[in-house]
Amino acid sequence: MLPPLALVALAARPPIAQQITWFYSTSLANGADFLASVIGLDEVENTKQVDTCRIFHSAPGHYFGVCDSRPPPHCPRGPESADAPPVTYTFVVESRVEVEAWHEHLLATGGNRTIVKPPRHSTKLASYAFNFYDADSETGLGCYRFEVQSFEDPAWPVPACAPIQRTQPQLQPSFALPPRTVVEEAVLTPVGAGTAAAPLPSKPRVMLDLFVASKCPDAPRCQRMLAPVLESGVGELVEVRLGFLANANASEPSGFECLHGPTECVGNLAELCVHAHWPYHVDIEVGQLPAHLNWMLFLPCVSEGANGRPFNSTASSLIPGNTNACLQRYGVPSATADAIEACVAGDQGKALLAESAARTHAMCGTHSDLPHIGCKSCSMYLDGQPVCVIDDATIYNCSAVDQGDSSAWTAAICAAAKAKGYPEAQLPLVCRLAARHSTTTPSSPRWPTVHGHSYASVDPKASADFAVKYFGAALVKDEQPVCMPGIVGGLRGESGVPPREVVVRLPLHSDFRGGGLELRFVSNPRKAGGAYDIAAHVDAMARLYGNLSDNSGHHWNQFFDNHLGFYAHPSDQIATALLRDGVPFFTGQSGGLYQSVYVVIPGTGQVVEVLGNFMIDVLPRHHVRFSSTDQFCSPKRLRRRLGESNSGIHGGGGSSSSSSSSSSSS
């Protein structure tokens, strides 16, 4: 046992001045070349061990060394296999912008030498990162896993020292972990009049003009209408411009009088300046917007009211007070935010607003309070032609795009791109598929392209009644065909049971949610089902799923991923009704928000997902399950790894349910 004095000495450990991580390679030259030429690290020169090991400076006080003095790891199945070392070597940078800059750098310098994965955001880990690897696993560093990551956790410490700068850029393609100003200066200069700094196609894009007032509730409404269109694949063909409803007034600080007062003028300026200065590669993983439209992420953010939902009145708008919070949400660097602020307060912003207002007057006209007269917020123009208006939450004059239907918008944009000279082979896949579909399918009512989904059910009427009660569906038909009377003597003892088909239609939404999907529940005893019929299937699924409301150690069952998802009533209302009636269900979890309701439609054995965002004040803990991508960190798997018995740890549904669920998700 150590004496007390020794314990005191151990408590005050000696300092650590520097840190070095060693890698091993059969070829010292190849391993060193990956660190120098691909990653771009500076070598510490003239060390005494240079013939056996070469050392590179990665960050203040931190080094990477590569040696051929011992055998390297062997990973015939790749760096992510069990053969590879279970270690990750991470470069920590300050923002998502720098993660993206590193990604572009490695794509440029690595060539066939490097495997670079796309960046991903993790809500659970509060990080944004990507992995990369040396493609040479025989003579290079191919069995090691590298990562570039930024932390979005407020608890993560701020770097004590500035990043290392390259001292020998002339020797190879240069990149280091630069101060933010280096990255930001590259993206501050706008390309053209208010466009983001992204590569342009060889032909001019289709111009989509939105004439709006930033504090008008119809502005976020038209943005929500267009979001699924621009994310569908045609966004790469489109350039979006904002035209603001404002009149020149030299007595106003901005030089203009705006529809909803001086604060709206500031909001208009902020949106124009964000468009001019937004670093196009920020936060690309958020949605499917193409890089040059990524600045539009800012618009729904500033359109949020105090409750986190789009404001429904000018009085509930937080614009422009939430500008900085939205820039921070998407990791816009501080220097870029400073440039945006200077733009709003200075001559550049006034010039952008003057150009925007002049375009509004020239194309859309002046605003009028009279219905259907004058330029309204929001008026939408496609290549200079009016295509749709939203005014006071009413959609009109949208014949060209069928009342805001996404597929009609897509077709209009594809047609406009063809008129500009885009050959069909260069159009996005969504345009080519739409053209092919239009030549083979007759016109149909404005329901979704996938108009229905059929379920075999032991009781079609009960299944349909469930959809009507909880999903807000409407009964379409209930048929028992007279040409198929009940089968006397029947199949498998189903004597006297006639065929039945009950169809319901889910609610139709006027926005991106679509809707109108038909659910068809069918029972036809004349079809031989074999030993495993519908009743047997329903029973088997009940045993497999267990009690959906009692999680108790279950993680996400893989069979739950085989389901139909749709929008219906707000999912918090559905969850409240299910709780009230004691119907088993569970929810997925994402970032602390319960997003969807998963429930079995009676008589079918099939789980469906009602999509939506909601929070329930009191939701029993066992109603929440791990998402499918988080399942490997579940308590059940942890217990397995620790070798503990699985007996008695599963949720409701009986021992057979636990056994089935366990085997299916291992």
C-alpha cells in the first residue's frame, strides 16, 4: 500500500508538453506521402530517426509519425472491418464550413489514392464529420481510420492555440487547418447579383422570382410550397431571386418604406445580404437543396415564431431579431456573419434592396390591399411569367402549376429548362421520368402518383374504421361482391364468409405533405392461403412485435422498417387519442423530439407510420423506442456484449413475443 505522501504526489501528475501518434507501414515513403501530399501536413525535418520514422506536425503540440520499424495492421476486408484497429484518428476543426473545406481538399488532393466518405451530421453526438482512408492497405496507411469533425456541443473546449499553417505550400497542393478568415474570405465574394458562390451550369438557369414582404405570413407559405419542388432534383436547374414589396422613401434609414414598417425593411435587407454572402457549402446535409440554393435554409429559420412554427401573423414574426440565431444554427462562420451585418447596415444592402424593389415594380407591379389586384406577397414568377399567387393563405392564378402541386411545378421547370436549350440527357432524372410517364399515362385527378396501398385483413371493416377514427380517413366504398356469395363448406373452415373490400382515403393536404392516399382492406376467402393465412400472419406479427406500448428493454425491431408512412392528422392528436383509448403504439425519437407514431392497423398485422413533428407533455417512457440507426447502442445490445442473460428483460407480449423479437433484431 502506498504511503499518504505518495498518494499526494500521484494526484499532482507531471505536465504533458506534446503528443504524438504513431502509424506503421511496410513502405515508409508511401505512408509519409499520404500524410504529406494527401492530408497536407508539414514534416519535422532533420530528425535522427528519419530513416525509420518520419514525423509530421498536425496541430499545436500534436504530431503524427509513420514508421516501418514494426509490422503494420493487416485488414484484408478494409479499414471498417473487424480486422482493422478499432481506433479513429480525428482532426477537430471549428465549424461545419471547415469540415466541408477539408472534404473538398481531400477530394482534390487524394485522387484514386484516397477514399473519402460524405459528411454527416449526428444529433446524438452533436457533431458534423466524415471519415477518410488511404486506399493503399498493402504498403500505405490503408488500415487506419481518419476523421475530420466539428463539435456542436457547447461543452466542447475552445482551442487554446491557432491552427497550424502550411509552411511549404509550393511542394504540393496546399491546405492546412486555416483560421476561419482564410476559409471565409473564399466564400464572401458574391458571384453575380446576389447569387451564391457555387458552380454555374453551362446554360442559364430557370429564374424563379418570389415577390414577397419578409414579415408577411404568405412569404413562408410559398417557401413551404416550393421546398419539396426544389429538393426533388430540379433545384439544380433553378435560380431563386427575392423581390421585395417596398417603395422608395429617402426619409427612411434604408431609403425605402416597406409594407409592414421599418423592421420589415431590416428583415428584407437581411435576407438579401444572406443570399449575397452565404457560403454555399454550409450544412448541405440538412436537405436535398442543391449547393447554390443552400442560402434558402435561412428563410424557414427566420420564419419561425416563438413557438418554433412558421408565424401566422405579422405580429408574431420575430424578423429581424432572429437573424443571428439562424446564422448560428447553420454554423455560418463569424467573419461571414460580420460581412452580412455590414451589408445590412451599409451601402451594399441599400443597393440590393433598391435593385430588388425596382424588379418588383417592373415585373409584378405595386401592392394593393384590394383582393386579386396588384402585386401580392407572395407572387411567383417563372422565367418572367406569373405562375402562382398566395394571398392571405389563399392560392389562386396557379393554372400553370395546378394550385401548387409539386409534380406540376416540376413539369413547368423541366419545360422551361428545355426551352433554354437543355437537352433531355442533361436534365435531372425527375424530368426524364416525368416526360416518359406523361407519354404513357393518361391524365388523372390530382391525387398522388402512388394512389393506394392494399392490405389483406381478417376484418376489412374494422381495419377501415380504425383508419377513419384515428387517421381522419374518409370512407370511399364498402363492397361485398354479389358475384361471389359466401362459400358454403368453404376453404379452411371459412364457411359463409363473403369477400369484402373496404377503401378509405387519407386526408389531402395543400402543402408538401400531399395526402389523399387510399388504403384498401381486402378479405377474399376464395383465395387459398395455405397453412399460413392472414389470421396466422396477424397472430405471428403480434408475437413478433409484442406489446408496442411496452418497450422495456426492446430496441427498434428490424421488421418495423417494413412499413407504410404517410401524413394524416397532426400526430400529437393521434397519439393523444391512442393513449386515451389504450391502443398500443410507440414513437421514434430524434434529437429529443417525438416525430412519428407507429401503430398496427387491426386485422392486418402491419405497422404503419404517421409522420409529423410533435411533443406530448406526458408520454410514458416505454412508448419511445430507439431509432433504427441508434439500435447498436441500445441497452439490450450492451447487455449482450457484457455477456449478461437476456431472460426477463424484454417488453410485454409474453415470452414467445420476447423470443421472436429478440431473434429478429440480432
